[in-house]
Amino acid sequence: MSTTPQGIHSLAFRVMRLCNPSFPVDPPFRVDPADLFFGEDMFDDPLLALSPLLSTHLSKSTDSSDMSFADRYLLHHPSDAMGFSGLLLLPQSFGAIYLGETFCSYISINNSSTFEVKDIIIKAEIQTERERILLLDTSKSPVGSIRAGGHYDFIVEHDVKELGAYTMVCTALYNDGGERKYLPQFFKFVVANPLSVRTKVRTVKETTYLEACIENQTKSNLYVDQVEFEPAPHWSVTILKADGLLHPADSLTAGEIVKPPILVRSGGGIHNYLYQIKLSSSGSEQLKSKRSNILGKLQITWRTNLGEPGRLQTQQILGVPWSCQEMELQVLEIPSLINLDRPFSVHLKLTNLTEREMGPFEVWLSQNSANEEKFVMINGLQIMVVPQVEAFGSTDLYLNLIATKLGVQRISGIVVFDTLEKRTFDPLADVEIFVESD
Amino acid sequence: MDEPTPATDRPTNQFGSLNNLAHELASLEDLAIRGSWRSIIDKVSRTRSLNLLTSPHDHLIYLSYNVLALSKLSRFADASSEIDTLDDFNSHYYKYETYPQLYPNRSGSMIPFSLRFIHAQLPMKLENRQEGLDRFYLLLKFIREKIKEKESDNLHDSVKTWKRRENFVLNCLIGHHLGDKEFNVCLDLIKDLINRDYLDPVLVSKLGCIQMQIGDIEGAKVSFNRVEMMLNEGKNDGYSFLSEVQFRNLVNRNKALVYLVGKDYVSAVREYEECIERDHTDVVAINNKALCLMYLRDLSDSIKVLEKALERIPTIALDETLFVPGFEVRLIAEIVQVLISKDGRDFARL
């Protein structure tokens, strides 16, 4: 078996991308004769309507059995002006192919020689950087023969899930008058990303808000059909819409009016979505202990020719990292007047949010990781010992602090350390104070 | 037929023949019907240079034919320049009452309405879509004001004419928005048209097609069912635009589309064959059937269908506008000739 040099093959592959067809639209220059023969206000004259002229020319325009050029100039029907006849066309060129679409190709293998070709085994395979996928293999049932000048056709399909360069490799193994020949042909195309998705997550108390911005990176307007947020287990999601109505995202019942399509303009047009995400009550316990902050994924569907869908899913979207909710430290009171170099007392409350006794604890002010100089520090013993706190109970602490610089300063890095479990709880968020002179 | 009493002003004299309306209008019209646009340009040029046009309305009608011919020949910049030689359309120069000697007892605008239409559509072809859309919407406003004006003057025929023009401009707008995939606007405009005083099966079918394009298959089926009901209830009176055969074919083609989108190409082909049997000049059915055969892996038959059509309807081979099936014939025939380089060039650009 030889891989014969190019040009000596009897067979050759020819391919054409086959996607859904589309309705071409081209509003034509076609007119009503009355709008050409007469001034536009001529019909104010009632006598004109009686003219035999009009009926002669009107009938000409509606006579569609007359296959002359008249129908390119005159309007048969008022909606001819739309330039949209219901005729379907395949795209003129390969076009762009995007992630999430289905690649479909018509492949024709043609025998251009003057003799019959036999025992043809055809394979078609898609190769990307990461994988090879077999689309077609006729080895189990080889094509018996292709006569001189004849051809054999097939259609292959592949869901595009990877970006970058693709090669479709078509190979034919055949008998060409005694010699077994091998023909490989390569067809290349590139897959691009049609959309980019930017997300922002904000947490307000127990509710997380997810803002998603979808941007169209293609050269034509994109019609986005659905953008659904699939929450991770234990989460529930509600989509928020500008008109104030809350629609539970997964309760579109069959028969409900289809949502109008959302147009996202070409080359950078965007559309925003807002979701409200809450933990279902059963999930909160497990999640808090697992410290999981995966919120879920966005699933986007758009439509191309004749409603053919393309689908993409984002990666897992993460929420704001959990701060430890076992122990809660709150600032209850800071004195209104804080003087430079004079000790002041800050009233804190440590709450045990768990169902078991926690502690005893040690509380101190940690050094900043940036090793910045601190202008607010503990006055006196640097570590305060706090006894155990019962389940769901709380205890009051008074930290004695002193500020060594004027102006707006921060109390930062208050750490609570569980001496029994040898665990540190996240430091309290910075508190700002204003330091005045004496 | 009652002959109107002869008026003394030329344009309304008898309305007997086209040549009463303008100098050698019958000849211009004949050339237009035959698609001889270059001949029209020659004739206009000759007529002008020989100073054979004597009245303002003659000039305007000739200019309109010239501009239309230039547009048909895709000479959009030339067409635009020619229109620019005119004053503002609403100028008194183009009103009958400005020339009482020529048009006694006549008033109003002598601008042929087509000129306003072409003026609005030209920017679209000159890559200035926004300007084109603005002009269309302004034209719509202008038409609506005219309708009100004529209604208050009880000029019934004129009202009918202006309403036809309103309908026409709305259809143009739907087409232009559709071309840019602005489906929401299209759906609103089409539904608005449909909700007016008549039910138009062709329009409802087009609505169905648009719904199909955006993936609203259920909505499309509802629209197509409406059309079928209109056929069964014989709701074609007042709508002389569609013959019985055309109406039936419309219904079959709508059915075929539903099958096609559901990838049931065999049933789609069957529907289209029924259409072609009834009317062998149904180019949409012919073209779409050929397309279905492609999806059924039957390239040979697909080409045969189109070649046969070409023999029977030679005029469709000319691809003056994008959607003429001749283009599709070339497209499919070329597949067989296309050679892709073996070392891997891009997919064929057909």
C-alpha cells in the first residue's frame, strides 16, 4: 500500500459546510406604477380613480404567471417590499464557526478518473490540539465501488467544544486498478469564542447577588435566547428583572409566552443579567462547615440560522469566600473622643454561633502582613484571655487601646484564637477612628 | 366606461393613455417592464438633451425613471447624486399651483412618490444605514400626516392611496430591520400591520418565518395554522393578490418549513413537490426542495431539480438580487467543481 504522490489519485474529497439555511433579506427597488406615473397628490382628483389606465397597469403588476422582468420592477403584493420571500439559502462562504455550535459538513468523494474505483474505506476525523474524534468510518461496510465520474456523499456532524485550530482529516483507502492507494486530505478551520462573560458577586447579609455581563464578540448581531443560572446544590436562584417582577428561574411552564429574543449587537454589544442567590435552609449547615463557595454556572443559548442553537456553559462561579461563621466578633462601642497617646476602651462582643461550647480564647492585635507600622495598639498586656463561651452565647470584651498618631487611623487585625482547638478565626474587619490632639 | 369630461390641463386630460401623462411615458414604462435599464438611461439622456421635456412634471417623471434605472444597475452613488440635484421635495417648485398656466385648477405635490421611497432606500445601499432608517421613519411620519389631511378633506381615493403607501413603507422597514436581525422591531411592526383592518396570509406567513428564524417554533406553527385556516375559510375576498393556486402553495410551503426545521427533510420535500406539481413556476418551492435534497445527502438530485427549473424559467438564472434562485443553482453546481488543496487550505469559499 502506498501513499501515492499528489495528483495521481483518482479520488478526491470535496467539502462544504452545512449549517441551517437562512432567509436572505434584501428589500428591493420595486414600485407601484401609480407612484411613478403621477404626482403623489394626483389622487386627490376623484376622476383619476375612474381611469382605465390604472386597471390596465394594476392587473399587469399582479399577473405573476408573466415570468418576464416585470416582477423585478413592479410589486405583486405589498409585502414584496420586504425583500423576504421564504426562499432559503446556504451561506455563501464557510463563515465563522463559534464554540458551542455544531459543525456540520457535506463531504463528497469524487472519482475523476476514467475507470471504476473499488473497495473504498472512508474515514473522517476531527483533530484538535487536545483530541481526535472519529466522525465516520466505513471499514465495517466499505463502499463497494464508485464508477468513473461518479461520487459518494456523506454528512458529518460534530459539537464544537474547544477553541482554536481544527483539522478535519478525510482519508480514503481504495483499489485503483490493482494498486491499493491511500488518500489523505486535510481541511482546516478555526473556532473562536462568540461571547465573553464577566461576572461580579456581591454579598449582602445572607443574600448573594450575581451580576453577569454578556458581550458579543462576533461580527454580526447575536440573538441570545436564554441565559440560565444553574445553581450549585443547596442554592436557589431568582432572576431579577428591571420591571420589578421576580421570576423563579426554572419555572417557565410550557405554553407560557416565549420571552422576546434579546439582541446583543455585533462587535462588543452587551447585555446584563442579575440573579439573586440564596442558600436553601437545609444546605446552610453543610456548606458552612465545608466552607464551599461555589455558586453555580451560567448556561447561555443563542440562535443562529433558522433557530439553530449554540450553547455554552461558564466555569463554576465562586461566591465571596466564607468568613468563619462559628465565632462572631462585633464592635459595640468606640468612644467618640479619642486623644493622641491617651488610652481608650473599645467594647466588643464575642458570639458563639455554634451549638457547642467554644474556647477559651486569646485576643490580640496581629501585625499587618505588609509589616506597616501600626498607630493603634493594645495598651497594657498584649494578649487578652477570654473564658469559654457557651453554645449560642456571647461574652463582652473591653480592649484597652492607645493611638500614637493623629487623624484617621485604623484599628486592624483583631484576632480571636481558640486555645483548645488551636484555631484562629478571621480577623475583624478594620475599624476607623479619628484621633485628636489633647 | 365613463370618459371623464376633458379638463383643460394636460396631466388629467382623459387619462386615456400613458403618453397623456408625460412625454413618451408608454415607451419608458415598456422598457422598465422588460428590465432594459440602460436603455432607459439612454432615453432619458437623449430626451433631455433634445429639450423635449417641457413641463416640470415631465422632468420629474423622467428623473424618477432615471434614478430607478441607476438603482437597478447598482449605480447607487449616481442615483443619489441625481436626486440631490433637486430641491427639497416639499419645495413650492414641485407644486402644481406654482404653475397655474400649466396646471389650472390643480394643486398639490407633483413629486412621484417612488422618488421619496428611492431617496430613503439609497443610503442603505451606500453603507449609511442610520441615515436610511431615519429617512424611512420621517417618510412614515410624512405619510401619516398626509392621511390625516386627506381624511379631513374627505378625499377617499387619496386616503386609500396614502394608506397603501404607509403599508409599503412599513414593509420596507420590516425588511431593513430583518436584514440586521433586529427581530423585536420586526415582530412589533408586523404584528401592528396584521392587526389592522385586513388579514393578509402572505404577511402572516412571513411572520411565521421570522418566528422560525428566532427559534420560536411554536409561535411559527400558530401563525402557519392561522394561514391554513384562512385558506379553508375562503378568506381571500378583498385580497385579489393571491390566486387559489398561490394560496395553496403558500400553505404547503409553510408546512414544509416546519418539517425542515424539525430536520424531517423527506416530508419537506413531499410538501414542496406538491407545490411544484401545482405551479411549476414556484421558485421558492423549487429552491427549497433542492436544498432539502442536499441535507438528504442527495447532491445529484438537488442539482437536477435546479437545472430543470432553469430550463423552464430562464429568467430566474439572472441574479440581479441576492435571493434569486439562479444564485443558488450556481452555488450547488460549483460544489462539484470545487477543489480543495490537499495540504489543507481553508474550506471552500463559494
